[in-house]
Amino acid sequence: MPVNATRALLGGLTPAAFLRRHWQKRPLLSRNAIAGFQGILSTSDLFELAGRDDVESRIVLRDRTRWSVEQGPFRRTHFRALPRRGWTLLVHGVNLHVRAADELMRRFAFISYARLDDLMVSYALPGGGVGPHFDSYDVFLLQGAGRRRWRIGDQRNLELRPGLPIKILARFAPADASTLSSGDMLYLPPGYAHEGVAIDECSTYSIGFRAPATQELGTAFLDWIRDNLCIAGQYADPNLSVSREPARIAARMHAQCAAMIREIRWKPGLVQRFVGCYLTEPKPHVFFDCPPRPYSLRRFGIVAARRGVRLDPRTQILYDDAQVYVNGAALDWSQTQRQAMKRLANARRIAGTDVGGSPWVRLLHRWYCDGYLHFD
């Protein structure tokens, strides 16, 4: 984005100043962050997304002190049966299905794509909200059409109310309040308590950032490394003596098993490979649409050289000094591919002049056939 547009997004701050003063430290209210922003989806379009099997959606209803949650997909008739106030529709991963949503999320590219997670749209009628809560990740709350009132507080007591279908703080102690209108945006660091309540029929666009818990990351690594290890050896006890207690596990067996397990080792390069694969692995409900009649390699090369290509919004691509990671797979890249691959990963599109030679075209053609990219 142009420098002025980025500064407007961040309340007049440069990205460096924002990261230094606010990122994971304190909230930021940015008035008119995107001038004239009314959202990128009509209510009808959002309802259509909420009716799809490959889109995660839910409805949160509040009736005084009672809360209920319904999981999508939803028929359009379902929305007509809801009350005229007090409910919220949450549609997750809109950036995976709507190109404009993906482009909106990429406005935050001053933060690594490795941290970007998804864009969620919250549609609510007056009084609608999901209650006072906190998130374990950074989030930008961009107001679309209508108004929403936010109360926030940096409280230490994050105890939740028991027995509810959603996570709601037991003792919410807001310290500040603001009403956001179209184009206003509120940044909140992880763990910051907040509650948003719709004043009018409104929509809020939440840009969330990925922050895996240590337990999640460790479990994923152990699952991944199981398929990437080859450990020699086998349990053996050639000097076994007669057992007088057949149900007892001998100390010698414990020691040998512990020694065998200690053979599980990994080098930093293996962890590096895991991180790249883990961060680009598509979510379970993500599927790619292959072209019904894909072009041949030759025809693809001609068209791509003329039009260029762009990544599908569902495609996740990251790289490090050694490899490029695409949708959970690690690929070694040659020196001839390196610069063009970087441009594709960072800009998420490349011009036809960057399509280049045969090995590169073959790789792009395979991604095109798999639905990972399309003609620009």
C-alpha cells in the first residue's frame, strides 16, 4: 500500500512506530482507518457464504442473561426466523473464498504472512454481540457498515463463566469505551478483555493473527516428526534371566527403552522444515478447485507469459533461506527460481515476464492444475 494509506490505517503511525508502541502492548483506536469503508460483502453475500459446507459459520444469540450458539451451514430461511435484535452471525475465513477479503487482509503485510491467520466477518442486529471475552491473539477490528460500541480493559482476572456454550468473562471490568463507525478500526493485543455490541445493524471485519500455543505446536511437531524419522535398532535382551515375578517390568527394560527413546534427535534444519510446513498447512475444511479443463503445459506457458498468474486466496506460501513452503509441502528451490518465487510469495502474483523458463513453468503449471493459482 502507499505510505499514506498505511499511516491512515494505523492512526497516523508508521508501521515501525505502531509495532514499537502498540503491538502486543496496548490498544490503538484509529479513526477513519479506511475512509468510506462500508465492507466488501452485502448481507445477502454473507448469508450465502454461511450456507456453504466449506465455510465455518455460527450464530450467537443472547436473550438477556441466556446465551445459545448454532453452528452452520445455515439456510436463508433460518435468518428470517431469527428475532429482530440480539444475535450475531460469525463467518470465519472469508479471505479464503472472497478475493476482495484476501486483498483487505494483505493490507496488513507490514506483519509477516507467517503470522496472518484469517479475516472473520461479524454481522449483528442491534444488541448483538458475543459477550465480554478475550482472544489469545492480536486482532484488528475494522468497522464496516453501521456502528458498534466497544468496551475494553486490561484486566488480569480472565476467569470464565461456567456452563455457557461460549467463553464469556465472569467479571468484566472495562476501563474504556468507544463507538466505531464505518472505516474506524480498533487494534487489541492478546489477552485484552473486550466486548462489542451492535448499535445498528452492522458488520465488523476482524483481521486475526496466528499465535499457536506451545502445547499445540509441540503436539503438531511430534505428529509431523513421526513420519520424518528413521531410527535404527531394536529391543534385545540376550542375557535374560528367569523371571520369578512375570508381571513385573524389570529396571533393565526401563533403562533400555529409555536409551532407545533418547535416540530420537533432530537437527535445527528439521525443525525449520516443520515450521514452514506447519504454517502453510491448509485448515481441514479448505479444498482447492481444479480447473475443469486445464490447459496443456505448452498452452499454459503461452497464456501465463501474456497475463501473469496470481495465487488462489486459499494458497499459503512462505519461504526461508533454504526452501519454499506451499500448502504444507516443502520444496527446494534453485537459484534461477529464487527471485521469481520470492516475488510470487510476497506480492501473491507475478507478471508474465517473470514466468520464465521450463522448470519454473512446469512447477507453475502443476500448481495451476491443482487449483493453487490462476491466470491474473
